[in-house]
Amino acid sequence: MSFKKFLLSLATIMTCVNIYSQVTISQNSFIPRPFSMDMAREIMAEQSAWAYMLDNTRWFGTIQAIAQYNGGIRSTKSTGLGALPFWNYSNKMTVGRNSFGNTTAYDLDSYQLGLGDTINSGLISLSPQVYSAGINFFLFTGPHETKPGFFGKINIPCCTLSIDPQFKEINQVIGQTYAKGEMNTASLNAALAFPIYTTIAQAFAGGAIAGSPTGSAFKGLEFGIIDSKQTSLLRFGDIDLAIGYNFLVNDRSHIGAGIRLSCPTGNKPTAIYVLEPIVGNGGHWGIGGEIMGHTIIWEGHDDKSIEFWFDGQAQHLFKSMQFRSFDLLQNGPGSKYLLVKDLSPDGKTSQQLIQPFINLSSLRVFSTVGIVFDAALLLQMVYHNWQLGIGYNFAGKSTESLALLDKLAIGRYIVNGQQPNESAATATLLGDPSAKINAAMPSAQGAGVLGSYAINIQGNSALNIQDAQLVGGCSSKVFLQSVYSWLHTDYCPLIAAQLSIEFSQSNNNALSQWGIGLRGGFSF
């Protein structure tokens, strides 16, 4: 196969790849594309190594520092990132009291979050805005730019990632006092329990804002918290290393292939906060391969040419210990926020404690990702000391695989739903095994399905592990660069400006964002 046919085949594959778009729901974790994983930025930097300083018969390469800022777009889109933690395929949910016999079924039953028997309904929305900024230190080097030989490169990124959830209560639901016995301990059965929280914003902030009133059996959120404040994290991103061999090389083109290694230096999901900032790939070690090359399509006199560059890499991410929050299989999406009742280890005595299930179903897991990929094409015009380039970048990853490390106790917990905690002065063992976060069943005080002991939650087998796995996604980016190089100066200093716009092709499983960058360095 000729070099030009190879490039044509590569371009065809890149433009024809298509991953089915979907909207993922009821997930509390999200790992955005790492700052270190940006082949668009990398290909623009590494092409400067080929300065063709022909008087240099030994090592060649480039050392650069690249500052970059990325800002999210489409943050208010109903199928965007805000739909990820919700369970109605939208970034907006209706909120109210789902009482049995009520023909209106609200997406979120306010009773489950500690607002009591609310009498009004409301609407909440989540439109997260994601920002990232940082500096990437880049080194590329090889023994000779016009002869076959080994090459090596390294990316060392340091960045900050900020997430503003933009959580809003469009219509505020007001917490109400609980009826006698609904949320009391046995010793205070005759008393009324004041509302645990007065607004949904307080409820989603968990115990950080409001504590349970004296005598209440309720315990607030410890995981799955939606804090309305912007959160940020600054640290080194994953360090990427590559070593390879340029096997087809002449004074107009080259093709090389190598091994790629990703070293985790970022943080991992903890499941405490919804959409917490994650820098890097979530603690995964990665290893894979890379192929790169270029050719001069046209060359004129006096440093004028048109060049085509490509670089692509794919890696497997090995298992990383993280936290995930799980729904119940039989209770549907969002059931992690249902109330559950704590029993004694033998399941025969109420511990007089009611809490959202997510406090118990946020467990340690091993996460593995089959493949992440990142490839870029660059078409560049060279005119004396100036370079103008336009490129296309396609990146994504496959769905992760989860293996549970922790064990949820078998038989200790029952789904409480809207079942009152007390019967006369004794804590009841009754529950609501069929409860849903967006529906209501009759309580055991009347005849019907809850007039007997509820079925206990049967440990890990009751968890919906598959739907908690982070779904694969992909995005496409168009990028531009303008470079000025002092070609006839020792070490060939350069300065460049970069622009990009990236669109998710998988709805809320990848980010849409724009970027601006500035880089400087030298070649040798």
C-alpha cells in the first residue's frame, strides 16, 4: 500500500466512525475527557519538531509549554450533562408529594428527601457548566528527522477543573410537618416531627445544612449530594509517555508507531457529590499503541509548502478502585434516593433509623475501561516563518465495566417508601417493597400489599450494577492554529495561538466545549 493510499484509508475511517447517541440517566459520577487526552493539542505541538534544521545531523525535537482554557457549551440543553443524575431523561424534574390515589405522579417524591407531607409542587433543574484550564509541558525528541530511528515524547499536564451545577428550584416546594408517628422514634411516637428540610436545595445538601430534629428517625444524604456551589480541583493530570520507532522516513514524510503509557496522577470518584470534579482518567493506568506521520503535499520555493499530519492513539485502562452509587433493580431509576429502614442484623428488630438508600448503596468498585481513543488530522500551510493549520479530532471511550468490592448486608434493610415508621408506640417492620421515586403505594395502615412484613433487600444481588456503569461516548473537535517560528535562528523559537470547538456525539456522555490556547517553545 502506498503512503497516500494509507492516508486516504485513515481519513475515511476517521470520518465514517459513528457511535449511537443516547441519554444516560440516574448516574452520580461523570469523568470528562481528561485535560491530558487532547491529540489536537499534541499534534500541533509535535509537528514543530520537524523544523528541518539540516545542519543538525544528530538529535532533533521540540520542548513547549501550552496554556489552554476550555469552557462548556450547551449547558442548558435538556439532554445534556444535567440529565445524567436525574431519571426522567431531562435536566428538569417535577417535585411534589406522591400520595396514593393522587393522579399526578411527580418525578421526585419530596417525602423521600425529608420534606414531609408537602402540599405544593415545584420544578427543579440542573444545567452544569464545566470549565478547565491548565498548562501542558510537552517534549518530543528523536535521533534524526530524515532517517529511521526511535522517538520519545512526554506530556505533563497541570490543570484545574471547575463544575458549576447551576441547580435551580424554579418553583420551590415548602417542607411540611410530618404526621404523628411518620418519622419519630418509638419514644416520641405521640409527637409531631417538624420538617427535616424546608426546601429541596437543603435536602440535596444533606446533613451539611440541616440536621434531623430531636426524636426524628430520619438521616440525611451522605452521598449523592447536589451542592449548588461551584466546586474546583487543581492538580496534575495523568502523565502520558510514548516511545516508538519512525520506520518510514525521508526528507518529505515519515510514519512512526509506538507504545503509549498513561500514569494516573489525578483523583478518583468518591460518590459523595453529584458530578464532582475529576482530573484525569479516574485513577486508571493505561497502556496502548500509537501511530503517527506526515507528508508534504506541495512544496514551493522559499519555505512554502502544504503539509498533512496525523496522529492517533488507543489505550486500555486497567482497573481502578472508585466509588459508585447504585439503584435497586426492581424499583427503577432514581430508587437510590428512596427511603430505607434499618433493621437489626437478624432482620427482626427496627433500629428506628430511616435514610435514603444511596447512603448504603454507594460502594467501592473496580472500574475497567476497554478502550479510550484519540486521533487527529492536521492540514497545514507554511509560508516563510508562518504556519496556518486546520484540523479535526475524534476522541472517545467504551463503556466501563464494574466489579463490586463492598457487600451490602443481606436482610438488614427494607424499602420504606412512604410507610410510616411507627405503629402505635412500636417501631414497625413493615415497608414498601415496590416503592418508586416517582410513584406511591398505599400504606400498611390500610388493606393491601403492605399488610405484612416487607421483603428485605437481598444484598448486592438487589443492585442495578449495569446501569451504574459510565457509558461510552465520543466527541468531535475542529481546531485551528497560527504559528510564527524563527526558522533561521538557533533553536528555532516559536509562539502560537490555538482555537477549538468540540461537540458531543453522545449527548450527556461527552462534553461539548470550546477552547483557546497559547503555546511557546523551541525546536532543536
